[in-house]
Amino acid sequence: MAEEITKTVPTQEPDTDEFSRLELLAKWFRGLDDPVRLGILTVLRRGEKSVEELCEILGMKQP
């Protein structure tokens, strides 16, 4: 079984372009590591909102 697993795991390192894309993707996901940001995205999926409306919906004060 272990022999089968090692045969399917790629041994080649990601190339520079692929690594750059992976870094960009990781940064993008770090940007979503905030409940407020996720809340904003969730609300905006339903349509446009002003900052005032977003603050009201999310129970926040406008900065």
C-alpha cells in the first residue's frame, strides 16, 4: 500500500510560475481570514450596499 502511495505523489518541485500563483492564492485566502471581511462578502453577494448599509447589517460602526 505505501508503495502505491509513493508512486502517485509527484516528486517534482513546483516551477517558478506555479509557485508564484500559489503564493498569490495563499495571500488571497489570508485576506479572507477575518469574520468581518467574510460578512461583507456574504452581504455583497446579494447585491450592492452602501458602507452605511453594510455597517447596519453587520452591527458595526462606520470608521
